[in-house]
Amino acid sequence: MLSKILGAALQGIDAIAVEIEVSVEWGSGYVMVGLPDTAVKESAERVRCAMGNAGFKFPRKAVVINMSPADIKKEGSAYDLPIAIGILASNEDVSADKLGHYMLMGELSLDGTVKPIKGALPMAILAREMQLDGFILPKQNATEAAVVNNLNVYGVETITEVIQFFNNEIILEPTVVDTRAEFARAQGSFPFDFSEVKGQEMVKRAFEVACAGGHNILLIGSPGSGKSMMAKRLPSILPPLTLGEALETTKIHSVAGKLSQGTTLLSVRPYRAPHHTISPVALVGGGTYPTPGEISLAHNGVLFLDELPEFNRSVLEVMRQPLEDRHISISRAKYSIDYPASFMLVASMNPCPCGYYGHPTKQCICTPHQRHQYMSKISGPLLDRIDLQVEVQPVNFEQMSSKQPGEPSAAIRERVIKARAIQSLRFKNHPGVHCNAQMTTALLHKYAEPDAEGMEKLREAITKMNMSARAYDRILKVARTIADLDGSVQVRQHHIMEAIGYRNLDRSNYFNL
């Protein structure tokens, strides 16, 4: 007898339908076709034991399993459940009446327990698009998939529940999630706040500007000056995720298997801080079984690279294209995948190998040549893509010992949200542009042209500091954001001067070379 069950495979951050055909006929042997990987092929033993513990015998007949479309690689152990149900249906142990109306996915343990899977959210979206009656999956993934409206999501703990459901012996209760209520409830919770930061008003202002316009920022300062501590607080002043951004971000984390059990939608912008020993593949994504990298996991959020010069240069260089295009295309001989990567880059570094160049009290022991070598680990083209380059000076004793709290994140965030609202209105007729950092050259000329005094100051700075054309664009983008924070329609001289002040590494005498 032949049975057909619907499953799904992941491609990038989306799912595609997979039809699993199971034929049980007279004969012997077990054959699986349709480009299954090793984990899928090994399902035979898991399915055999799970069926036995559920009270059913594996058929002593010829079992042929075809996974269509046959030209797409099937990966992972999530096909255990549909394969098991397909075998039982073909052996007439499970009624096939409702099989074609549901999507099934889940890994089986030997005792018949259904274990969690990756990519439940994009699979649920596919099931809704296919207008199926429901999606049956592990209970641990049910709340994640139930985010999708107009789809019945059934979380199960054992294969026995699935068998009884298709045999009309029990009724499964769908998991219900009020997506908007859950999303709104968790949006204002942050573990760190800028009110805990003493002093560093200039750096806080730079962070405010960066968040208001979605700009990349580099912090240069000696050890212990608070670079990492302030970077951890960035999500608390970024504008809240929209429902669409939250859904897209959650899909990426779902595909990567990074969602904790019981998660519905990610309500806070992601903050990723990979170690400097990370490989290029781990950063941008890909691999034998393609998964999103750190730049995609940071999509719609923050990617923090601490001790930037310690990263392998080849790792840093692969970020140049995603920083411009805001997505990463991974092409291999057998596949091509596109992952979104619209993130805000925040990096920190010491000013020299010893860390104390420019320190007010400690002596730097590095030579100019050593400082030059240290800085040369970061290429000019990558630095050009960082809009704000800010010095972080150590906090003095009076500021450290002060009991006066700093400005809270909520107050800074309110100003950031107002500036972003101005940008949303400005770019409403420009698809794909949501903030000043994403402006094209044409949009710069349209919205960020400074007044005469500002243009003159910009001309002087570009000439004296020998800046590149990309640095010129970055200054205009940052100046436009500063003007938005001021509520000014026109970019004026003081906006340009503040934006130039955030280009510390463009000063020719910065390292005394």
C-alpha cells in the first residue's frame, strides 16, 4: 500500500514542501531515495524502536521511501515522525484519511518521544500558505509555530498521540498564542541600562546618534574605559522591533536552532558578540549543512566585535559586502542561499598593542611602528564603512564614585524613536531604505545636502584629512541623523562639525605616524 505525508525542508530562512511517499509491499529490504543525508537514512533504526515501544511492529516487507522533490538535499532527523506515520499508514495500522491535510515534522527517540526540531516557524508559515488543516510537531516547538495566525498547531509529546489522532481515538488541542499581546508584553525588558554608566557623556551621545540613524560605530580606548560595558546597553536605546522585523528575526534564529523552548517571537533586538577566534564560515554562514552565521543572527540588531584587531583579517574582510548590501549570498557548487544581514556593527579596540596610547596617566610603551602595525590589521575599506569612530577616555575618580545616576536608557530611546519616525516618513516612498545609514548617493543629494557654511566646513575637513569618497558620504549620513535628532529639516554647519568629530581615525596625526 502507498501513503503520502507532507513535510518540509529548509532553504535559507524559508521552508519548501517535501512529500514523503511510503510504499510497503511484499518482499524484503528497506530503501530510501530522494537525496537523504546520513541523519535521514539513520531514521530507520529510530523509527523501528519507536514503533515497537508504541505497540506496533515494523513491517517485514519491502519498504520504499521516496522524498520529493528528489533533487533537493534532505537533512537532519526531523523526518522521523512523518516517515514513521507513513510506514504505519502503508501497513494499515494508521488511517490515511486525514494524512494529506496535515504537515508532520519531528525527531523520534527510541522510546517514541517526539523531540524538538529546527526551523519550526518557517515550516508553519509554509503550512499556512498551503492552506493545510494543521501542523503536527514536537510540543517544545508548538509556541514558536503558533505565532503563525490562521493555522492549527498541534504540539505532541509521543508518537502514540499522533497515531491515536489519525485513528480518531483522541482529539488534539491546538496551541493558541496571542502574538501581539506576547510581543508587546516583552518589549520593554532589558538587563542593562545606561543610567548605570558614570560619565562618558560624549560616548553616550555617539551611541545615540548611531542608534538614531542605524550607523556603524567603532570605540577606541584603553582597557577598562567601559567600551564593552556600554556596548551591552545598546539594545536598550534602539527603537523597538516592528512585528514584521520580529517575525523575520525569529525565523533566522529558528532555522539556526537558537530559540529557547517556549519562545514565541523575539521581542528585543538581537545582540551578538562572537569571540575573535571565530571562523569566516561561522561569521557569515554556510558550511556543509548551511546555517545562518553571526551576521545573520544579528539581523535587525547589533553585532559587537570586541578587540577588533585580534580578529583574523580574512574574517573581517568577508564583512565588507554584507555591510554595504545588508544581505549575504552564499554560493557553493550544489546550492546558493541568501541570508539577510542588516545589522548595526559596533566594534571596540585598544589604541595600541599595550593599550595605553593617549592614556592621561599611564605611559604607552609602543613605538610608532608598532602602533602602525597594530592599526594595519584593520583595512582601510573596512574602516571606511564605519560611520562613527569615537575615542573613549577613562572615567576619573569623581565620576566613578558619584551616586548620581546617569540618564536612563528610556529617555535616550525616546529621542531615538522620534528621529527614526522622521526617517520613516522621509523614506516611505523608497523601498528598502528605513534609516539614514541606508541612504544611497541619490538620496544623500536629495535629503542630506548641508547649507553653505556646512559645505565649506566639510570641504576643509575632506581636504585636510584626505578622506575618501565613502567617508564623505558617511559624514553626510551622520550629519543628517544629528539634524533629525535636533528636529532640523536643513543640515547645518554645527551638524557637519559634530559628524566630522566622529571621524577620529581619519586624523592624519592620530597615531603620530
